[in-house]
Amino acid sequence: MDVRGTRWWRSATKLAACFLLGASAGGAVMLVLLGDQVDQLYAELHKRNNELQQLQDELESLQEELSVEQKEEAIQGIDLNLLERRDQNLNKVTREMINAEVYQWLKQMNIIGEPVSRYEELPQFFRETINHHTVKLDQKEYQLRFEAVSIGSRIRIWFYVQEVVDDVAIW
């Protein structure tokens, strides 16, 4: 008996053909859906690559700006040198208190941390700032007189001080 000619064989081959046709159609649909997802992911990847490139360009420009600022030397501190005339006899405590007062006053001007180039060409700024400034300690008043300045990573200022008597400082 030949199995190929039987009814059962025809039904089985029809079912196998339908199964293969359905599997092929399902595979095609899945392929189309996966292709669409791949396209969406590719578009997202392209968008992210553009964002990454923009961020890298921005980072590079910020690093260039930072390196320019870092190359520029900043003022690290202020050194004060109180000069005394021969006929003046200030005790050490008074000298230190005057220096501390002047230092605090200059520190409030936010000079420390600024680029050196900002003050490099401005020694007259320090002359005008210090000259005739008065410092009051206890019952006495002292007037400052600018002498010299050295501007670099540390600003060094030399100045004289004179006690004010009856609103007059005799130099």
C-alpha cells in the first residue's frame, strides 16, 4: 500500500505546507518589525553620536579656555613691608597690628586669586590705594605713605607709616 496516495498523506502535506507558509509569513513579519526597530535604534545612535560630538567640542573649547587661564599666573598673596624712618620707634606689636590692619584692608579688595596681568601695569593703583590711608589703633591714628610695589605671583608692597597728631601727619 502506497502511503502517498492516501487521504492521510494529503492532509499531512497540506498541514505541513500551511505550517511552512505560516512560519515563512511570520518570519517575514518579524523581519519587518525587527528591521523597523533596527532603524529606530540606528536613528537614536546617530542622534546620540551627534550629541556626543557636540559635548566633546564643548569640552575641548572649555579645556582650551581653562588652559589659557591656568597658564596665566594668579596672585597668590600679599607681602607687606612696613618701613621705618630713623627717628621713628614703633614697637613690634604696633608694627604687626598696622601690617595686619593693612593686610585685611587689601584682602577685602579681592586681589588674591586674580590674574597677575590685571595689576601688572597698574602700580599707581597701589600707590593711590595706600597713600594717605589711615589706620586707627587704640587711641592713635597712623597715616600710610606708599613707597614701592613689586607685582608678581605675590604682591610686595613697601610703605611708610606716620603717626597723625592733631589731624596732621608730618613726613
